[in-house]
Amino acid sequence: MKKVSFVQPNFNWGPVHLDIYFLPYSAGLLWAYANQFSEVQDNYCFGEFVWRRDKISDVVERLKDCSVVGFSTYIWNRKYNYALAEELKKANPDCLIVFGGPEVPVSRKDLFALHPYMDVVILQEGEHNFYEVLKGNLECPGMIVNKNGVRVDTGVSSRFNDLTLIPSPYLTKVFDHLLVEFPNVIWNGTLESNRGCPYQCTFCDWGSLTYSKVKKYNLEQVFAEIEWFADNKTEHINLTDANYGIFPERDMMIAEKLSEQRRLKGYPKLFNTNWAKNQKQSVVDIISTLIDGGFNAGLTLSLQTSTEQVLKNIKRTNLETNKVKEVFELCDKRNIPCYTELILGLPGETLESWTDNFYDLYEAGNHTGIAVYQCQLLENAEMNVIQRKEYNLKSIQVKDYFEGGTNDYFDDIVEDNAIVVSTRDLPLEEMIKAYMIAWFHKTFHIGGITNYIARFVHKFSDESYKSFYSKFQEYIMQDPYMIDEYKRVSNSVRQWYTTGDIDAQNIGGIPVYGENMLISTVWKLHIDNKLDYIYNTIGDFVKQEYKFVFTDQLIDFQKNCTLVHEKLEQYPIKQNYDYNFYGYIVNDSLLEQPVINIYENRDNTIVPKDIFVHKIWFQRRNEYGKAKISLST
């Protein structure tokens, strides 16, 4: 019998003190599909899944007697896969090495000159073609074959019209041995209820190069997989649908099933997905169902930018402004965390338009979460393949964009990502300023330190957010502590943009890297015990600028909205006020009304301070670190 193994390694996806890994879903699909056929059952046996970044030499020793090894390749394992495949080929030249996944440079004519150890590359959906490879058929459409160094493209393959033809790796027991062999690992699961994306965003290789009709899995199979997750105590489920909520009735049923299993069995505990681009009331209803089921769920509204010309450049259409506002208002009134994604460095964005993105979102009603990502040039995305030259997109390979990129426990291979550091409209120095604008807003408004104060001033004094934050930024950036923080972050980002190495010091034992540096000042305020200090400074600003008779109570209201580690055992905390700030801001209630505010810890757990601070990052989409507010009049 020939042995076949699969490589889909990942980093530890959680706080550093835990072993949290995703089950290798893509690789599991390949084996579940192929192993249903007698040609495979009669000729092949399963070797192993490489799901963790073990030392290359150790893995080569384990795989060197395999006849076929499949590599599933993404931005977080690309260099590891290349290094492993190269060494494996040296150890066993007869091993057939098959690559797939979104990061293989399939458009390169010199693909096999760059990667001579690759024998076959499978394009797009891989289940059927991997089965064909095992049968020895290297001529069916959808492959690039290495014939003595010559690239042979077999043409375009057709998609699955019927996803029921693909067996579930969960329900066919493909992963059962991993649960037994590694009982101390906290496993995360990948759930897929449909495939395809009807959008063509140029920064993404999901829609722009695989633009396609959405096709659905059998709902009974999806339900059975959810039950498998619950039965096997799977902590975190990532639903990989490109637009969850696009099928309101069906997707509500999935939310109800997830909630049912969590109530009955306590699992899964966490859930995230890619929400539908054109949200409606039904999406908010789905999130409410998940929250009622025990999930700390929030809505992610992926705008990427509010600048019209930039949206045209990246072939994206967002919701109309009034509809965006309706979604934010619904979430605000239901206490649902709402998250918006912006991408820094998109073609056509200027420093002015980038700054206005934040104020546009505040005016529309998003005050709880804005994720800022540096624009990445994904290998096969249209932005990288076509638009790079048109918009003078200059990039650098950075080593530490996401956590684990440089500090995993089992290997010393550094993954890198191509991030945009300069464009025709946003040269390097302007890009650094744009990053620091994002840092300022992520620290204060989105960090939950001044958001209610800004909202109150906006409503009570009819002052724009742009006016408020322009004055506040000028004031706070004269503070010695904030001056030092600005220097720390700006120096790190300059080094990151110019050398690819962020070289940032850990904060309270927590690694600082490209993706989380924007909120590192929030952590530092907790670690340095500077929250009282910074709120006193904010109070001085408000007293100087606005002279409200109730300034002290307004500052105290805002201050209590920030969870403090030393008070975790005291939550829920009740506080009396002469003014109903929260009701006035959120529900148009009467301001001059005595109330009792109740501040709750959303997570309702007590953890050491380093873990508390780390969770501010890892559970940011669930607003960890910010109190849930209710009131009693």
C-alpha cells in the first residue's frame, strides 16, 4: 500500500499559555473525498496530518516513506511548506509532492524554476483533482504539472455543482485520531455551509479570481457537523462562508442550531464568520440569536474604506450610508458589538480621505470596533497581479504581521507577508502619518477611553467628531506619557515599513506585532496602571474646552466603561449619577434624570492580569475590556 500524508500547519491561535490549533480542514476534505473511492482504498493508506509547525527535520523523517504528500498553502504557512517540501524531495525524490491553496504563485511562468520540488499544483477546488492525482491522472483540467522543469497547464477545471459529493471529514472520522492522540490541544473547527463569493474585490483572491455563484452544502450535514463540534468540545468555530447572512432563513437556522448545541452541551464557546456585505435587519436578528444562545457574538461590517473613488478602484460597492447607519443604530440599541474593517494603503486613498474614514464611521454610528489592516498583496489577487503598477504600489516583506509569525514553539522559519507601504497617493511618510492616525483612534475612541465623551459632546454641543478629536488630539499629544507612546509606536512602524522587522518590545509579556501594535497603548495603560492618570488628563481637557457643570460625572461615567483588572471580582458595579448620560446618548432619553448605571464584565471570568490584557486583543471583536452597560432609573 502506498502512503499519503497531508501538510496544513498553523500557528497557535490564542494566548501564548494555551495550545489552540485549527483542525486541518482543507486537508481533511481531500482525504475524505478521495478515500470514498475503491481505487484509493485498495492502493493507499493514510499517513498523517502535519497540523503544527514541527521541526522540519523531524517532519521529513516522518514523511520520507510517503508516496504522495499534499500541501495546503496559505500566507501563514507558505515558507514552512516550501522548506518542508524541498527537504522532503531531497530525502525521497520519488515522493509526489502536490501543492494547492491560495498562496502558490500560479501566475508565474517560472513557477518550477522557483519551486522545482513541486510536482503538481492543483488550482481552485482541490478535492476531485487530488483524487485524480492519486489515480495517476495528471492530465485532467485544473492542474499545473512539472514535466522535467517545464510548466504544463491542463486548463480550467469546473466547480462542484453538488457539494453533497464531498463527504464531511468530521462525520467520516478523519480527525478522530487527532482528538485521541493530542488530548491537551484545544481544537478549533472550520465550518463551511456554502462556497463561492459573488464579489470581485481586487485585494482579495477569493472573489476577484474565483468570482462565482454561491453553492450550498446540505443543511442536514451542516447541522450534523455542528453537533460533532459540540460533542467533541470544540472551543471555537470559524464559519468560512464568504457572506454569512446572505441567505437569511437558512443562515438563521444555522445560528439556532449553534445556539441549541451551546445551551445543551456548552460547546462551541466562540464563533466568528465573514458577515454578508449588504447587511439587513435579518443579519442583526441572526446575531441576536447567537447572543441569546450564549455566544459573545458581534457584527463585522466590512467596508474597507468610505472613499468613493477608492471603492471604484477596488471594484467594491458598500451599503448606502443611511443603511449603514441603520445597522449601527440597531446594534447600539441591542448592545451588540459592531465591528468595521478598514484597509490602510488601498489604491487612491490619501491622508485626508483616510482620516475622514474614521469620522464617517463615527457619524454613521460605529463606536465599538474598527479593525485596521495594512493592505496586503496576496499572491494571486488582482491588486497584486494587475493593479500594482497602475497605482505604484510599493511593498515590503514583513516578518511579523500576525502573532506567531516569529515566535512559534516548534520551528524557526519566519513567515512573511507583502504589505503596501507606499502608493501613488500615499507615499511612505504619509503612510506612517496615516498609521498613527489609526493608532490615535484605536487608542481613544475605539479603545473605549473617550468614545462616550465624544458622543455626548457631538449630541449635546452639536459638534462634529472631527472638531472634537482635532482639539483633543492637539491637547493630549502634549502629555509626556502620550508623547513617549507616540514615539514608541511611530519608531516601530517606521522600522517595520522600511526593514520588514517591527522590532517592538513585548508589553507585559505580550508580543507586539504588526496587527496588534495599533492597540498596544491600551494594553500599556493597563500594565502601567495609568488609567486614572489618563482620565484625569481627559477631564482637564473637557473642563477647559466645554465647562459642563457635570464634567466630573461625565468623566466618571466614561471611566467606569473601562474594565479594570483589580476590580474583576467586584463586577457588576453599580454607580449613581444625577444625569442619564448613557440613555441620552444611546436612546435619546432625558439627560437630567437620576439613574443607577450597572457595569458588567461581559466575559464574567477572573483571570491573571497578563491574560486579562492579552484577551483585550484576542476577544476584541466581543469588546473584551469594555463594560456592558445597563441602567436602572
